[in-house]
Amino acid sequence: MCPTEIAEFGKRTEDFREPDAQVLGMSTDTHFVHLAWRRDHADLKDLPFPMLADSKRELSTALGILHRGEGVPLRATFIVDPQGVIRWASVNDLSVGHNVDEVVLDALQTGELCPCNWRMGDATLQWTRSSSFAERFPTRRRTSA
């Protein structure tokens, strides 16, 4: 993450607390650099979530987001459930920041199928996870002429 993304997630932390989520930031910088950011960057002084220092690049390597040429993580956001399963991921190139509005936590928590551009309060699509493939995608039978 870059400081602009960290700052925006900081401003929007309450949006994630309501659905009972915890925001964590991570970079390959050391905790000393994170402390300096908080001390010297106006938008990060009161950051309301912890920053993880992946200075050995173990987490970014395990997640497959370490840019091989640059040695730093791509700009990535993950939603991980309480069992440690990644339920949503967004990974951008080094030059492209995230749009916090595109994080789909609310959609994940509905337990329903959400269409493109879905927002809290919008209708969801009508099928359940227990629906069979045949129920969701009925076969069309050809009639002979």
C-alpha cells in the first residue's frame, strides 16, 4: 500500500467496523519506517489500525503479490474470513492505487449472490448456495424441425 491508500482506509475505518471487520495495513517497510510515517505524514498521524512490517517479504511472497523485479508487493487488498480463508482479493500494479469504494465486504456478508455494482440495500440475485447447477442454469433442449 502507498500512503494515500493507507490514509483513505484510515478515514474509512468505521465503514469496516460496522460489519465487524478489522483493517490491517502491511508493507515491506520496517516498523521504524511505519513509525516515521505516523510521525511525519499528516494523513497518517492518527491512523486507527495497525501496520504490519513484512520486511522479510514472507507474507507478500506467500500471497503471491511480491513484484519479482522491484522486490516490493503489488498494491493488494484482501478480505480474509475468521477461518483464514481469502474470500476476496484485489491486486493492482505498482502504479495503480485502490478505490476503497470497490472493497466488497458488505456483498460478502450478505451470503447471497450480488450482481455487478451492487450496493448495500440493493436487491440480490435469487438463488441460494444450495441450489443445484441444473436449477441455476437450466438446459435448453433443442426441438427437431
